Amino acid sequence: MIEKWYEVSCDICGCKLIQYAMFQPTPTELRRNGIKVKIYNGKIHTYCDECYEKIRKGGKR
């Protein structure tokens, strides 16, 4: 049986945040696991803590 693995990484620096088996995670599941999630124009963007702080201080998206 083939299993799909979904790897979630930061959209800015590319560091690996977490892996999910079987189903693609929803933004609610990601937030529950402590991952910073922003939705721009219907696309989900995930960030690590350091990059999220840079965004909050007025850096790039």
C-alpha cells in the first residue's frame, strides 16, 4: 500500500517544520500544532517562528 507524506516547511527560509501521513493538513490542524499560518489570495503560507517575527516587524512576506 502506498502512503503519502506531506512535509510542511517555512515559505521564506525553507526549514522543515513537520510531516503528516495520509492526508494533507488543513490550516486549523497546522495552527493547532503551533505552526504560523497566513492565507493570502486563497493560498496557505506557513512560517517558522523566526520568519513570522520578521514579518510582524514589517519585513517581506
